[in-house]
Amino acid sequence: MRRIEKPFGLYVVTLVDFAAFGVLQFFKTIADARNAAEETSFPTIFIALFLSIFTAAAAVWAFLGDNSGRYALLFFITLNVLWLVGNLSVLILNEGLESKSNIYILIAAGKTVWAFGANWWYLTTGEIVEYFNRQSKLK
């Protein structure tokens, strides 16, 4: 069986996931923990760092063309988005929507959910599934 070319969208999706949900989220978590007015619990920081590291690793794994990497990326993106939206929801419920910064939090949550939908849509399209299935048969 002949190798098929890697779809261009796969470069984009995995790079965005690696950067936004992996590297940038990792450093944002560290910065938020350092700049927090009150002490942040260890499990909260651990889960956030764990999710960002494993999301970045899954993005690299999916980029390499392994079908299991695609499933892992979808799994960790889902967990990452649930974690982020859950934390943002708790923050909004505790503080209300009176402050202008909470409107920006809602916009950030919307962007996160949109990225989640874009990942699921793209990584489950026929062309991408066919690419990953063909790559898996070659190995």
C-alpha cells in the first residue's frame, strides 16, 4: 500500500492544539498559580499541568500519523475543554457577571468550545479518518 500525503489541515490542527492547549496553557497555569491572590490547591495545578502536557504530547502523536494518537488527542482535548469550561463556570458563578473581566471569560470559554468543536469535526471527517487508517495499516 502506498503512503498518502499528510493533509494540510492536520498540520494546522495539531500545531494549534500543541501551542494553545499544550504549551501556552502550561505556562498560563504556572503564571496564574504564581499570581493568585490566594493559595491554589496542588491537585488543581497538577490536573491542569497534566492535561496540558498530555494534550501537547497527543498532538505530536497524532501529527506522526498514528490512529491511536488521533484518539488520544480527541480524548485529551475533550478533558482539557471540560476542565477549562468547568473552572470558568465556577469562577463566574462565584463572582457573577457584573465585572467586565467576566465578559472576557465568557468570550474565552466560547473560543475554547469552538476549538473543541473544530477539533472533533476535523479529526472525524472521512478524509482524515481514511488517512489515519491507511497510516496504521502501513506500520
